[in-house]
Amino acid sequence: MQPRNMSMSGVVDLAAVKAAGEAKAKAEQARAEAARHGGPAAVPPSALVIDVDEAGFERDVLQRSAEVPVVLDFWAEWCEPCKQLGPLLERLAVEYDGRFLLAKIDVDANQMLMQQFGIQGIPAVFAVVAGQALPLFQGAVPEAQIRETLDQLIQVGEERFGLTGLAVDRDADGSEAAARAVAGPYDALLEAAMSALDAGDLAGAVQAYKNVLADDPAHPEAKLGLAQAELLSRVQGLDPQTVRKNAADNPSDVAAQIAAADLDLVGGHVQDAFGRLVETVRRTFGDDRDAARLRLLELFEVIGPEDPRVIAGRQALARVLF
């Protein structure tokens, strides 16, 4: 099945469920009551992924969607792409630390929900925010694109509906420690990557970081190192003066703007790099827009998701996209 992107800009009412506003009011009342008793209790990481059926949909999805965006993963046991997408979404739910809740819906056991959402094929991913449904994507989608969609979803939840997400107690069920025990350690591979960087062997560094990520796709040090090594590989051998002149002379040349943005970042001009690519996304369409957008996401990885400049860059990107 080919991926089919679905615009998040068209927020639609969940026609088959009339209790949306009622559910939001109930959740807000519950949240206010919890605040009077010292605030909502933190949940363990394992509680960020739940199985949902038709009977529990109002309680587990509609009501919860007034405090946190709920991502719906429609899947089936016989669906091979679902077996690839499902574990990725589960990992991201834990990594995003309560900023969204993942609800998994087996379409074979919940045909009515499948019909209500108008699903023609699976895997299909939706979100419910404050009782309203958002189509996200269908089919196999690259992780970078999924992360971008989740970031935009969380931003919509925060800015339009004031959703604060769930408090998470990472020590509650030992999930993080168990994951580390299974996935690592990777000291030798990370040291090999650093040695390759010191020796100027960028290809060797890239491969070493990829070896770590093959076993642990969320490893933060390896993700950051890979993004940096790939950036250095791209600018190696470029003539900065020529690149910048090409970008200045050809503002509509996406490749020229991307190359200049790489050089901006390497030179420490982070906001210039982000601003250049946001503006390129704003002016372009189709494959050109995708190329600029994806490069911007890669540059975000180089700096790190918590950096204020990245947060501002993601907000600027969301504004030009939607």
C-alpha cells in the first residue's frame, strides 16, 4: 500500500460520535478535580499505549482527548505493514513522554469504528483532539515524516485547545531501564564513531552511528551524532563563496538554498539556516517543498529537539505548511 498523506488542516467533527463536547467537559471537570487534590497522578510509560474497543471508545479516547492528543492506530493481525508501523508508534509514544497517547484499534474486532472513520485500508492513523478527529496518514510512512506530523499535532493541541499532556513516571514500571538493558550498551560503537570523526573518516562515523541505530532507533547520542556526521559529509568539499553566491543569485533554486542552509548551520548561523529553509518551504510546492522540508527536519536533529531555536523553527514550519 502506498502512503497517502492527509492534511491536518481540515479538522472535522467525528460525525458518528455525538458525545465529543460532552466528553471534553467531563474530562475538564475531572482534571479540575484532580488539580484540587494535588494534580493528576503520573502514569507509567506502559500506560501510554492502550488497546481500545467500541465499548471503551468514549472513555478511553474522547474523554482522554481533552487532556492529551490521542493517536489512533487502526491495525489487524494479518496486515504486514501494520507490524512495522505499530512498534514504531509504540516506541514514539514512550519517547514523546506523555505528549500524546497511542490507542490501538483492531479493525477485525471493531468494524463499526472502522466504518465511522471511513477507513478504506490499513494501517491508518488518526488523532482525536478535544473530541475532534484529525486524519494523519495511511500506509507505511517514514519515521521522519511521522515525527513531523506528531510535532504538528502536539502543537495544535497546545495552541488551540490548551492540552498539556500526561505526567509520566519513568521509574514506575522499569520500562526505561529494561529498554536500556536490552538495547545497549554501545560504548564501543560510539567510541568508534568518535574516532572516525577525529580521523576525518566521515563515512566510517556515519556507518558506526547507523550500526547503533539499527538496534536502538531512538538512541539520542547516536541520532545526534549521525545527523552531525551526515551534515559534515554534505558540506565537505563545498566552496562556501560559490554556494552562497548561487543561493543569492537563485532564490528559487531549492538545491542552492539547501546547500546554503547546510553551510549556515556548520558556521553556527542556526537561525539563518532554519529561516532560509522555512522560507523555501513557504515559496515552493510538490517535490521541491518536500526536499526543503525534509532537510529542515534533518537540521533540527543536528541541534536537538529541546533547543529553543528548534522549537521556534518547528512552529515556523507548521505555520507555512498549514
